[in-house]
Amino acid sequence: MRLLLDQNLSRRLVGMLVAEYPGSCHVVEVGLDTATDRTIWEHARDHGFAIVSKDSDFRQLAFLLGPPPKVIWLRIGNATTLKIFSVLQQHRDIIAEFGASEQEALLVLPSEL
């Protein structure tokens, strides 16, 4: 699964996650650093990404519009980049199952591992 990391996540995560999530990128890399949530949503949908964000607005779009794209909502508060990396790495099997599901639009990941 390719991830599109939202502005509220570090750009360094892309390089850290390359083994688990090849082809992933940060919104800055595709010129969406100041884009609206809806524009990011459309880009993810059109280019086969799942959105990863700490922003609850994407949760609302997932409920309103359904997949694609899929949304991974990180409910981890003010966490370090290393903690976010760990959460995404430790949950890779759950994320892969979520990606394979045609019906699921939202995956909520807490900080507990």
C-alpha cells in the first residue's frame, strides 16, 4: 500500500518507511503542502494512495465519501516522528488487510503497540 503522508507528519517518515510502504510520499513532494483536505483527498484517490493523518477532517471525509482513498487516522497526539514510524511499522499487517478490503474506508491507529 502506498501512503500519502499529510502535512501534520514529518517528511522524514517517507524515507523511514520505504521498506514497508514503497512508493509512498509526503504531500509536500507532490505540491500539496498548502492544499485543502478535499484536494489532498482527490489526489490520493486519483493516484492510488491511502492518506495518513492525525487530522480528524480526513476521518469525516472517509465517512462522507467512502473509499477510495482509504484513510489511516493516527490518534496518537503529539508524538515524535520515531513513535509515528513505530506505529506504522508495527501495524503493517493490519494496514495491509485494511488496504485489501474493498469496503473499509477508515483505519484508526492508537499509540499503544
